[in-house]
Amino acid sequence: MTPSLPPAESLTVEFKSDRKRLSDNELVEAIVCLANAEGGELWLGVEDDGTPTGLHAEHQMLDGLPGLVAARTSPSVNVAVQALEVDGVSVARIAVPKARSVVATSGGVYLRRRIRHDGQPECVPMLPHERESRASTLGLVDVSALPVAGATLADLDPLERERLRQAVQQYGGDRVLLELDDEALDGALGLTVREPDGSRVPTLTGLLLLGRENTLRERVPTHEFAFQVLAQQAVRFNEFRRFPLLKALEWLETNFRPYNPEEELQVGLFRVPVPMVDMAAFREAVANALIHRDYHRLGAVHVRLEDDALVVSNPGGLVEGVTLANLLVTEPRPRNRALADAMKRIGVVERSGRGVDTIYRGMLKFGRPAPDYSRTDTHNVVVRLPTEPADLDFRRLVVEEERRRGAELPIDSLITLAALRELKRVTADELAGRIQRDAASAKRTLEALIEAGLVEAHGAARGRSYTLSAAVYQRRGEKAAYTRQAGFTPIQHEQMVLNYVRQHGQIRRAEVMELCRLSADQGKKLLARLRDEERLVQHGSRRGAYYTLGPKEVG
């Protein structure tokens, strides 16, 4: 299929006029600019307003263009060139891949593409800190493992080191750390590195965990966080701090608790707390924002309590390979690996790297909506945790099932139950998108819940769908709701079809599907069964077939 000319320039589309012959340097710089963003396509021979005016005579032969670009970029960018005719003139479409490292022209020019405040794209110089940020996002460099220029061991606070040791005990971290002296502890957690002369200097991880506040302000000016409480457009709390990370987490949690009311749910002999925001989800979301933020970018980590949600945001978009469509299943890809590893060993965040599961679990187990990452873009990661009232019946169901199993429900099972609670009925294909896996995995999750007595299947083959089981609806006091969702039994379907024929004289498969809410395959099988039992007579075939009452019903 021939690609069509895009309607306008964008982050991934660039138009270049060739009426006066675009110079090789300008062409290569435009390609570098696209490669250092999201890649895209450069249309040569098209004006900025999208009007095709054609290629210069010297650019009519395009065979050598990929070689020219590869020779004049470092590392080489491999483009694909396609000659096209648009509105009667010849143009070239140059497909530019997204670079897997920071790319420059052979002359040492670094450029990147961005969107201006007016929504129009532009190419701008890529400054040194932006090149480091790009490399960090691509997973090519770990800035948190590097020494901080000018920092010394005197910049590490002994009180923060003691806080770290206490945190290992409090959060159940790696207890081997408690047996180490200060120097060994620093080495084990990557808080310092040795210089060629044998001296030790703090890394960014070391300053972020143990640094004095004045040192952080001077040496790591991008480190800042804020806690805000906005109630009905009024600001009830709004403070910015630059504490080291363990102190920051304590300060944020201490200030958040008064705004996090809790009720209790009686489940058997036990009282189960039901907070407005699950504290494990709160801690994981906040810690992730502090750990995975881009420390090359100015801007604070914001922890903001709004009227209907807790919103946590941090500068720096998702790292390479992580998208909103694979958050739950992708392998951990921390931007600041040394810092993330240190926080895992201390016990602050989930040791397996599956912290997103903790956030999801903290929302779904109370019958609240899943975390919302939809406001995330290339510059910020934003997670919204809705604070709507909990579904206490659903929470009781989860508690009882987990006690029966003696373990937490797998996250896929919890997402499945939450989806059935919300949507009432799902298919394996619909569920696959929610758990971010394939339909076969979704079906296995559903079948396991059927065995547990929590879910029931309806229909067969491609038309198979699933609802919460009758026992679950009964426990929730919603017997009528189960009947509505489960639909009618096969015998009831038969009677509905026969009554319809008695009233209208005949029936077609499409009418059976609409009447009984069946799939095409299910409707076909129902009519075939009634025909074979001589309760209906088939007239015609294929799409023209219709059915009338058979001998057994007429007699």
C-alpha cells in the first residue's frame, strides 16, 4: 500500500522543500533530529504547509541517499527511501528509525525534535544534560551509579545512615546489610565508588539516600518533591522539600496519614481495615516516582491529594521498552538501576521489581477502579489512584478467598474479578487486554476461577463468556442480578423460540440471536437441535433459511 502524504508536520513528520536543492548537511541534521526523538518520516520535496512542489533535479536519483546518511551520522542511521508521485510531482519519503543511542552528525551536531508551546514541531540543539537524559531513558547509562562531581564522604549524614539501617529492619530488607560496617555497607549498596587513587566518593545513589540537605540542594538541584492537598479547589497543604529519600518517604507518609481515613470491615472473627488509600500502594507509587524520575530534568515529584484521587507524578517519561500497554507484564527496566537496586535491598520497594502489581492490588482488592496512567506522556509519568468508596462486599469476597487459599490472589485473578464486578460479563479476548496477556492466558485465569467457584462460563467455543458465579452473587445479596447476567437456560431458549414461531409463523437465525442474546454459532446449534427433534422444520438454506413449527409441535 502506497503511503499518503500526512496532512501536517508533527513530532514524527517533517516536510522539507527541495526547490532550491536542500543541502546535504540540512538533510542529515533533519534526520538526526527525528532519530533522537521518536523517529518518523521526512518528506523531501514538500513545503512546510504540506504542499508538494517536487524534488530538485539533483535529487531525482535517490539510490545513494541511504549511504550518504549512514556516512554522515554517528552512530550510523539506516534510513529507507521511497520515491512517490503526489499531485503530479515527484517527492521522496525517508523513513527514519528511532535511534537506540544518542545520534550526532559526523560534524558533531546533536539535535532533537520537540513540540513548541503553540503545538508546532521544531528541531533544537541537544544540550549535554539532555544527551545524558536520553541515554538514561534508553538504558545506556545509569547516572545513579556515577560519582557526583565535587562530593566527598563528609557530605554523607551519619543520621541518615542510621535511618537506613532502621529501614532495613522496618521494611524487612536484606538483613546481611545490618552486619556490615559503614564502608562495606556503602560498597554493597553502591553508595560510594573508589577513585583511581583509592579514595571513596559518593555516587548519586549515595547522596540521594544519605546526603545532607544542603549538599543535595547544591549537588543535585533537580531533586525536589512536594506534598499537596487540594480540596474543592482550596489548598489545604502545599510544601516542597529536598530531604534524602528515606527521610522523604517517612515525611510524606506521616503527612498523608491524617488525610487517609479508615473504616473497618468484619469478616468472620476478624476486623479488616479499609483505608481510603491502601498504604502499600501509596508507598510503592511514591517510592517509584522518587526512584525512577529523571534526575537530569528540573521539576519536583508531586504527591497530590485531590477530591476524588491521589495523584503521583514525576519528571521523565516511561523508559525505553515500557508502555501503558505492557506495564503489568514487562520486565523491570529502571532508569536509575543502582538506586532501584539499593531501595529493593533496603526493602522499601517490591523486591521482584513488580511494584506496579502492588499498586494495582492496593486498588482492586477494595473494589476500586484500577490505577490510571493515561496522563503519562514523554515528559512525565502520572498515576492516578481513585479514592471513591470501597465495595465492602467485594473486599469481603477477596479476604475470604485469600484465607481459603492461604495466599494472596494472583494479580491476574484479581484483575479478572474486578473486571467482572464492573462489566458483569466478559470474554477471554476482552479480559486479555486488561491483564495485558494473550487470550490463552486469560482463559487459563478464568478456568482457574471457575474451579474456585468464583466464576461461571456461559456458551461454548467462540461465543463463550464469563460472569461471577451464582454463589458470589448470593453472598453479595444479588440473586436477581445473577439471573440477569447469566441469562436463560437452554430449555428456556427453546421455549422462547417456539413461542416466537407460534406468534409470528416463522423465525430466522438472526432473530434467534437477538431474541436469546446468542452468538451466530449458538443460534445455529439451537435451531439445528430443534429441527433434528422435529419441533421445527427448515425451509431454504444458508442465509435464506427460515423455520416453522414441526410435526411434534403442530400435533
